[in-house]
Amino acid sequence: MTDNSNRIKNIPLKNIRPNPEQPRKYFDPDAMDALTDSIERYGVLSPITVREYSEGQYELISGERRYRAAYSAGLVDIPCIVIEASRSDCAILSLLENLQREDLSFLEIAESYKELVKKEGYTSRDLSRKLGDKPYEVKERISLMRLDPIVRKYIRSFRLTERQAAALLKIHDKEQQIEAARQICENSLNERDTIKFITELIKTDDDVNVHINKIRDIKILRNTLSDAVSLIRRSGINAEYSESVTDNGQEFTIIINN
């Protein structure tokens, strides 16, 4: 990636295509209306950044809000800083620009990380070197994309924090995860209450699983004893098998007759 003297030039909007790797997925309608009004009055005060991917054709690297608002305001062209960059560099630069402006939600960052790993073959260590994050932070962000899409929608709509999202990730059952997210949002739980709620939920679920496993073990024992008695009988020996419930638990009895 090389800088081409960062020359600024006015480029027709029709000659600029959006960045397919744009990390920002949500654009607040009210904020966009305000930006459009500003551009209608004063024009685009800060240039967007683009790269030339073919003769006279450009791809947006950063400044998509200004790019969209310029279209809405009816502008024909827009001031641009033209730099030389590869397609993969373009994705990294777009992400960096948004990170530096703190324009992205943690879910948008996580989605961008995942796309860069998937499409560009980057490892978490590669991304950490390019973006300045620690490798484990990159991995933790990418892991958030395992959250159910409905849960991610709850997180965006109710502005849950990254710690709350990470806590929800501990719930592996899809339906239970969605229901937990719904309750957290509807009850306006903060980070501390969310973590407590999910910890208790997981603990209760584990207790239920232990109970189910015990029941399953008893069934296996009953079937094993019953099969053993059947085998004894087929060998010509008279055997009886019975079950009963006592105050201390279940009682299994096998009687071999003389």
C-alpha cells in the first residue's frame, strides 16, 4: 500500500462505487438527515477517501456517510483524497478509519473482523498487528458472531454492552439464548445484573442436566438387569426380577430359584 501524494480532486459521484467491505452497517436516519441538510447548505467540508480501481473509476474507502448524504443532497461530484491501495488494504483502511472515529458498534467491528478472516485469510494475529488490538481481543470479538441473529438484533436495538453480549454467548441453547436476551432487554438489566442472571440461568440448567443424566443412568441399569435375567432364563435357570420403591430409593431384586 502506497500513498500517492494524497491529492484532492473533485470526482463525479457516479464514478464512485461503495466499499463492499464497509464495516458500518447501520446509519442513523436522523443523523443522516441532519448531515444531508448541512451538505445542502455548506457542501462537503471534509473530503472522502477513495482508490482508483480502473481508469476513472473509484472505490470508496472512508466517508460513506458523507458519500450517501451528498447523493441525497443532489450533488454531482464530491471532494476526494485519492490513494493507492489494494482491495484488502481498502478493507483494513475502512475499518481503521471508522475505529479511529469511534463510529462502529462492537458488533460491526466483530463482523468486520470475521469478514477479513474469511475473505482475506487473515489470522487473529495478522489483524492485531494491522489494527493494534491484542490477538485475544480479536478472537473474542469474532466469537460474538456466534450469537443468534435475533440476539444480535436485541443487542443493537437495546444498546446492550459488549460484556452483556459476551455473557449471552455462554448460553449454548439457541432458544434459551434468545429468551435470555429478551428478558435482559425488557427488564433493562445492567451489566452486573445481566451477568448474575445468566450465571444463575446456566447453573439451574446444569442442575437439570445432572438430574436428567441420573434418570438416564437408572434406565440403563434397569435395562441391563432385565437383559441379564432374560439371558439366565434362556440358559434354563429359573430367575425372577422385580423392582420396588423404598424410602431410600429404588430397589432392584433378582432371585435365582434352586
